[in-house]
Amino acid sequence: MHSVVLGRPIRVVVIPDSLKGTLSAKEAATAIAEGLARAAADRDCDLTISELPFADGGEGTLDAVLASWGTEALSCAATDAIGRPAVARFAVSPDGEIGFIEAAQANGLAAVSDLPLRPREATTRGVGQIVRAALDRGVGEVLLAIGGSATTDGGAGLLRELGARFLDAEGHDIADGGGSLHDLETIDFSRLDERVRNVRWRVATDVTNPLTGTHGAAHVFGPQKGASPEDVEHLDLCLTRLADVVERSGGRPVGDLPGLGAAGGLALLLYSFFDAELVPGWEMVSQALNAAELVAEADLVVTGEGRFDTQSLDGKVIHGVRQLTPSGTPLVVIAGSVTVDNETMARSGVTAAFSLCRGPGLLEDIAPETAAHLEWASYQVGRLLFLP
């Protein structure tokens, strides 16, 4: 790995996720880069480091996109999942063509955790308000990251905010929230904002669950949104009803399509009626940041997250970075904790993994000094790799 062998500076790409509750992806990238740079200086090694904060479509995705685009966040008024006024952030690409929306800015679970959760009434209307703000900026494409939601309404609230009507058998508007979808008879798009039809939609899903059934949105994710067993059964029936009405109305049938169970089925209507493309969250972020091109030219790739476990290899950031990294390029993981065994790591394509913890103890114990521990760990990686 020494620059004398390569005949040029070593190219390193630092592409971590956030470390939840401690560091943003940008802060993590900076700490890793500083440790590597210090090790390179000690070894008199010529190094170029590219910092690329990354995300998987969940928490921190917007911040990662803003950091890489080099743009400032825009803001708009948007209600939260239970209808309280809030201020949401979103991004527009430097060329003004792409609007990037993190749905949890409006329908996020964390924003309503101060009150008893109301899973049947929670709505995505606020997400529709952010979409309108992005459309008002003239974007031609909307990228929607939908992880971390408190809602299970199939995206009905989003489209209601943009002019669609969800009507019962008597032609009356049904109430907000997924729990009212059992009364749905027809969907009326006659007053829909035409811009919804004219933009390209891409939706980042951070899970592969189908819309309904025992592995669907209500059964798997409903309990964490406050749903009782009775609520879960009711919401699953409501989403089934919505899917039936969609198909009867000429929308694309969804069946067991992977990913539609994300965020309480938020992408269902966008997929069925407006040709939304469903993509893994890491893939959307990669495309937005042009990550593939940068990683392809690297001599070393360093990534990281709070916990490196088997879930990390199933659609999360480390999985995505592994997909981007060419065969033969070393991939190093630095994480708060590492629980994968050697065999799993070998199959995953990860070259090596390092934990931030220097001795026995809990990860929470080092939280106030996470950046320092991350820099220290990356310094050790550099000392090992940048041998004279």
C-alpha cells in the first residue's frame, strides 16, 4: 500500500454511515480521515483522502446528501405524523433538477415520541407538504427516503395533501390515517396537482418487506409505532383494502413486491399510479452522490457505522459500500461494536473490521468521545496498512 510501490499517492475513500446518537456521517468521515492522515504522516506516505458521508435511506440520509452536494438545507412548514405544526428540511441539487426529501422530517417516529403513539391516525400529510415545497422549486425529479416513519397509511396522506381524494361508498372523504382505509371505496385524482404526474419519482426503501401479511408493514413495524395486536390486524386489513382499491382503479398491482412494506406502505400509491422506482436506500444515496465513480478509483475504502452485525450485510450502508467496492480493493470497517464472526466477514467481502472500544465496557461509555475513539481506530488502521 506504500506510495513508492504504487508510484503515486494512495487514494483512500472514507464512506461511513452516521453513528446513531453520537456522530453524523460527516463527522464520522472527518474523524476517520484525520486518523488516516496522521498515520500517513508518521509513515511518510503520500495520501489523498476523499470524504463521502453515506447513508442507507434512514436517519441521517438528508445530512449525508447535503454534505456531499455542498448545498444548504431548505426549509418549509410541515405537520408531523399527528398533525402538529413543524418545520421540515429538504435539499435541492446544485443544478436545481433534483429534490431530495427525507420523509421522517415530517412523519418521523422520533418527532412524536413525546406523546402516546396513535398508529391508526398517523398520517403522511406532512410529507406531501415537503413534496409541494420541492415542486415549487421547479425540480424534475423527487428522491424520497422513507425510513424511520411513524405512519401506516399507504402514502394516502401524502397524496391527499397534493389534491387526491379518498372517498367512502357515499362519496365522502374518509378520515386521515391508515386506520380509516377500511372505509375506502374510490380514489379521485381529478384535483391532483399535475406536477405529481410530471416528475420522476424514486423511493429509497431501507427494508425488503412486502406491503401486507405476516411479514408486511403492519405486522413487522406496527408494534414499534405503538400498534397493539388489534391495531396490527386492523392496519393490515386497511392496507389490503387500499391495495385492492388501487388495483381496481387501474393502478399497478403490488402483490408481494419487496420494499412496499417500508414506512407503512408509503410508496404504494406512488409506485402504482405514478411509476415510482423503488431502490435500496444505499443505492439511491450512491447515485445522488456519484459514489460509484469515486470508490472505483480507490486503493483503499474505509466505511463504518455504530454496530457491525449481520444486519449490516442486508441492505445497510456496509452492504452498499461492499457492492460499490471493486473486487481486490481492500475494504475496512470501523464500528462502535463488531459482532460478526470470521466466517461471515469472509463471505461478506470485508477485508477487516475494527471496534472503537479499546477495552472491556459498553459502547455508551465512550459516546462523549466517539470522534476521538474513531480517529484513534483509523490511525491504527493506517499504521498497519501504510507500512514503510
